[in-house]
Amino acid sequence: MKFQMRVYIFLCLLCWARSENKRPCLKFSELSIVDSFKDLFHPRIQMFVVMYTKNNLNCAEPLFEQDNSLNVNFNTSKKTVWLIHGYRPMGAVPSWLHDFLQILLNRNDMNVLVVDWNRGATTLIYNRAVKNTRKVAVSLSKSIQELLKHGASLDNFHFIGMSLGAHISGFVGKMFQGQLGRITGLDPAGPKFSGKPSNDRLDYTDAQFVDVIHSDSDGLGIQEPLGHIDFYPNGGKKQPGCPKSIFSGVKFLKCDHQRAIHLFMAALETKCNFISFPCHSYGDYKTGSCVDCDDLKKKSCPRLGYQAELWKDVLKERRKRSLTTTVFLDTSGINPFCTYYFVLSIIVLDNTMKDGYITLKLLNQLGGIEDSKLYQQNKSFYKLQEVKILAQFLNDVVNISSICLGYRQSSSQQCSTCQYSIQRLMLKSLTYPERPPVCMYDFVLKESEGMFLKPCTCTRGEI
């Protein structure tokens, strides 16, 4: 009995000693509208950097210890992602922050540094928050200098900035002569930055690679392209699934703006490739003028999100030739937002198919039908000339058992008895370019009749 009591006391003391040695988790500065009002009379700015790794996934720790030594959990040889929030007039913790951290660390073994400048972003005076972005960048540069002394590399730094945080990232990049590895701007703030010279906002020269997602370019975001590549989901303005009325309250104001964050997170979390299409304008993209990916197509169409850096080399070459790369895609309105793109290629044997419309449906192996949205104007098909049409589906069809194809002339030229000779149809997934395309050869299509076709493997010379 005495022995058991001694063991019990020993274990209690051991647990107590461990609890004494375990430091408390750091918390993001949680403020309120009261702090915004206080800022009117007593402006304050403070910046903290807290660290997360797989070793402290749920417990933020300081980047540097009290004696200025580097936290032992920080690995200087691994990639370091810096997350920087934007304007916070209500002072609350960013609603997306926790999920973003979890997704990043679940995907890769890395260092994640959260830049907390809530005391400086929580103000009713937006211009004051704008001015504070420069001060935050200066403070961050000091932390970076310390990390470099400990053996960290600018090449491994990836700054992800939301709204004002995107411009903070740019200001930091300027201080290091554009040698940061990467900056991702998530709907960079537009007010006070639109139309400004490159020294006063995020710019492609601020890092070795800069990618930008524009989701509210006619509101809180910025319209002009800033990066090596600029993504404009759904045209970069109104996002599907967001409230359309101001009576929806705060969500109406921030939903479009924050969609850039959620798209980036979804691209990280899912296996869907958010492919996008280089195009002069969203209008041209919607009418099907930009099916091919120009000189980017060697690696398939560029992808929004973490994978965008796969196109870094070709995008940097384009920028050297003063060519901006603006790319467009459409998403769904609910998480994970992904849609699935195919390209439909058709070669006809005569010139009778003019000013008409193609319809396309796919059947999966279970007999389920998937309707498509086709990006096309009235198409004219010329003898033995390939015509490409972009098709979008809300659901992926992995195993295509049947293709339902239809064609009708414009209303003024309808012909109920007309038939059209098709030499070849090819359907290829653009979302997953590694999948082999499927084909159909030498068939006749009747006017305004959906025809079910059993696809086969395309011949090698055509792929």
C-alpha cells in the first residue's frame, strides 16, 4: 500500500513538473469595436509574429525566445509561410485564420508565421490602417533579418497577404530587393492603392514570384494586374453564392472580398485543379475565345492557388517582355467552389454547319447525366477545320460511358431534316490533363436531335 502511494505521489509530481514547464499558448489579439473607438483618440500599433509547426499545430509559440534565440521548433531549411491579415475595423480574430493554418500544416511540413497587427488594423479610420502598413513592414523586416542570421533563406519565404496584408507583403519585398521567394496577394486592397505607382503597392518586382487573386475588384479589392499572374475568378467582381443585397449586412460587404482566401484554401484542401484561362477580358473568356492556354499550355492551363508556382518560369519570361498574364475561371458558389473543364474538339466533313449551337451532356458509368455549360458564340464549322469549344461541368465525370451531342441552327435557319457529317469528335479533360481524351469517328448528326455516342480511345497521332 505504501509502495502504491509513493508511485501515485511520484506521478503527480511528474505531471505537475511538466505542466510547470509547458508554456501557455499565445493568442491572436482579440479586440472589439470599443478598441476602434479608442483608436480615434489614442492610436496604437503593435505587431506580433507567432509560430505554428507540426510540433505545435494547435498552440502558437513565439518565433524568438526572451533571450532572442530562435524557437527550437522553427526549421530554417523548410518553407516558411507568412500569413498577414488586413483591415479589421471590428477587431475580431479573422474567421478564416484557424482553418487556413490547419490546411497549410496538414498539407506540408513547414513553418507558418502569423503576423498579428490587429493593434493597428483595428480602427475606424481606414487611412490610418493604410499608413500603418508601412510600419508593420518595417517591423517585419527586422524579424526577417534576425531569421537570416540564424540561417533562414529568403528563397523559402512565401508571404500570403489578405487585402492590406498583400501590400504589407509587397513593402517587405521591396526592402529585400524582390528576393523573397513568393508573395500571394489575396484580393489586395483597392482603396488608396488603385492607380498608385509600383512603389506604393504590391508589385510583381517584390518577390521572385507574385500571384494575385482578384475577387472584389469593383469594391474593396483592386482591378489592375499586379503580379506575374493575376487570377480573376468569375470576372474578379461578383462571386456566386455571395449576398446581392446590402440588407444582408456585413456579409454583403466582405463576402466577395474574402472569397479569394476561401478559393486559395479550397485549392489547397481538395484534389481539384482550379485551372484558368489566359484571356484579354472576362467577356472574351465567356464567349469561348480563350480555350487554349497559348504558350503556357506545355504545362497545361495555369492553376489558381498553391500550384501556381509551377508556371513561375514561363510567367517571369512573359513579364520580361512586358506581357501581363490575366487569367479567368468560373467557380461554383459553395465550398469547395471547384468546377470541371473539358475541351470539345470537332472536325466536320462539309460546310453546312454554320451559325449554330452545340449541346453536350455526359453519362457516367452509373447512368447519371451531367449537363454542361458551353462557352461559345454561334459557331461556324468549316470543312476539315478543327473547332474547339470550352465546356464546364459542376461535377466531375471520371469514366464517361456515353456522350450526348446535339446541334441546331440559329432560329432563322432551322432545318428539321438536315444532317451533318462529323469526321471526328474529341473530348479532353482540362482540369485533369493527365487523363487520356476520348474520341468518336465518322458519324452523322441530325438537326436538333441529341445523339448518344459511345466514346473510344483516340489514336495516338491526335493526342
